[in-house]
Amino acid sequence: METITRVETFLVAPRWLFVRVETSGGLVGWGEASCEGRSETVRTAVHQLAEYLIGQDPFRIEDHWQVMSKGSFYRHGVILSSAVAGLDQALWDLLGKSVGLPVHVLLGGPVRDRVRVYCWVGGDEPAEVADQIAQVVEEGMTAVKMNASGRMKPLGTPASLQGVYDRVAAAREVLGADRDVAVDLHGRFTLATARRLARLLEPLSPFFLEEPVAPENSHLIGQVVASTVTPVSTGERLYTRQEFLPVLQAGIAVAQPDLSHAGGISEVRRIASLCETFDVALAPHSPLGPLALASSLQVAFATPNHLIQEQSIGIHYNEDAEVLDYVVDREPFRFVDGHVERFTGPGLGIEVDEARVREADRRGHAWRNPVWRHDDGGFAEW
């Protein structure tokens, strides 16, 4: 019987944590357990879970997910869930490679031939936003996402709200009516300010308003939903079906679990099915590395209610390394008219440049998000 013989982790720039699982038969599976700003902590959790996995049958994926997620009396939370996610992805990669099939085939087969993706654009001034969007439109993109603002006071000033409107208006002017702009509030807004902004942006028809309130205030998101006709999305900081249920009941239109935080391929597939019962679309969060993106795309190819996929090639967070630096063949990630064509390779469908990963791990990283403060010195949401 094939057994798991080795679990390794690699802390690689700019802010990612890769997981490698090897079997007694020489198969190797890869996953991504990146947890931005906490990857070193997740690394420890991965190796604790590896104590259980070593010697086990690698193909009992669901059983392993149950034990890793629930086998400790104290459970849940982003650290454990991210560790489980990376290992779960690696086990699915192993299974696909063992039978020579892509993961999406093992999930029931493809429901689409290509997946729409969006890219990030930035800029503090409308002219900068317009220039960046014009460039990505020329490259074939049909959808973009932008941050609504920087730090935002509890009750946003008229000037700060008008600044958001002006930037989104500049984006809409370049994109026209046939392309989409999503607006990320990043949990920086209070309920009152989010409601004001949502109403203000309605004439610009945003694709969706993302994370209008912080995740610990998910019980308030229904009030945002009720205040606007614009689709509301959330989920990058929710990690289980149970955490998604209240926001689905509150009326969100788009769910955004992260394949490297929300328990991996196994749990996100279940979240997607739960979303179907609420007529909610899936748009996984993924400003991470190539393994998180490949895992997200494998789910996308097999998920009927998938809407669009985030990806971080060229994103402003990526310093010292890029998404495609760690893969041997970049072709699977080639964009065609704002889409990624269906993967055909086994497992996650990509080949990791292992030598490059091991070299990067020797340097490591200690990425941390900035800590923001308001003018009065008080803490501000980043």
C-alpha cells in the first residue's frame, strides 16, 4: 500500500508557504498554505498535522480532512484551516497524478472550458486608475478589481466618499458597459459608511462590493445588502461552511472563500454547494501564489455556480518574486481574452520548479501587513 513518507514546507517570497507531500511510491503532491503575515505560524501547524499523516494512505482525502480539522479538541481558526488547506491541496494533487487526471475530473468533470479571471488595478487619482485599466483592457482583460480607499474614518467625510466615487467613475468610463469593475472595501468601512458608499456607487453599476464590513461584523452585512441593489460579496476571512451560512442567509450575492485558508479544495467545494442553495455565485479569493491559483481553477472548472477567479500576477504585493517564478511551464496560466483555458495536466495541472522553491526557502520571508493609524493615533483597519 502506498503511504505518506514525507511532508515538507517552504517559506518563499514574497509571502507564501508551499507544502510538499511525498509517498512511498515516489509520488509528489504540492499545496499552498499561505497565510499572509502568519505563514510561519501555519508552517508549525502543518508539521504538527504531518505527525498524523506520516504512514497513512494518501488517497483517503476526506478522512484525512476530517481528522486534521476535527481531531483536536480545540479546532477551527485561520491557522489550522490554512494548514489543512495546503495539505488537502497536496493530497488532491497526489491523487490526480496517481491516475493521470486533473483534479477537476475527479470532482465530477468539467462544467466549462475556460474560467474568467480579473486583475487588480490601483492608483490614488482617477487619471492613474484610468491609465492602468486602459492597459489591462488592451491586454484582453474584461474585469478588474480596485480598493475603494485607503484608511477610512468611522464616518467617512464627503471628500473621502467622493474620492471613491471619482476613481470608480474613471474605471467605468474606460471599461464601458461590457466590462466589470469590482470594488473592495477591505473591511475598512463601518456599517454606516458602507451603506452611504453603496448608495453613492449604484449609478456606476459595480460588479460587486467586497467585504463592506469586517468579518467579525458579519452579523451586520445584511443591513448593507438591504441598503443597495449592488451585489455584495464577502468571505476571504471566513473559513468554514458554518461561518458562511449566516452571510448567505443575510443575502450576499457572491461568496469568496480562499482555497489556502478555507480548508482547501475539499471544504471550498462544500461551500460552493451550500452557496447554490442560496442562489449565490462563487468567486474565490486568491491574491497568492501559483498553487493557490491552480487549486482555485481546478474547483472553478468543476463548479456550476462559479462566477470569476481572482489572480495576483503582477499585483502590487508581489515583491522579490512573482506568481509564475515557481512554475516550470507558464503556459497553463496564459490569459486568453480575460480567461484561463481548462487545465489538462494531472493533479493541480502545473509543474512546480522544485529547485527554485528550495532556493527561495533558504532565503525565506517575514512578510507583514502594515499597521495603519488614524490622524488621532488610534488604530485604523488595513
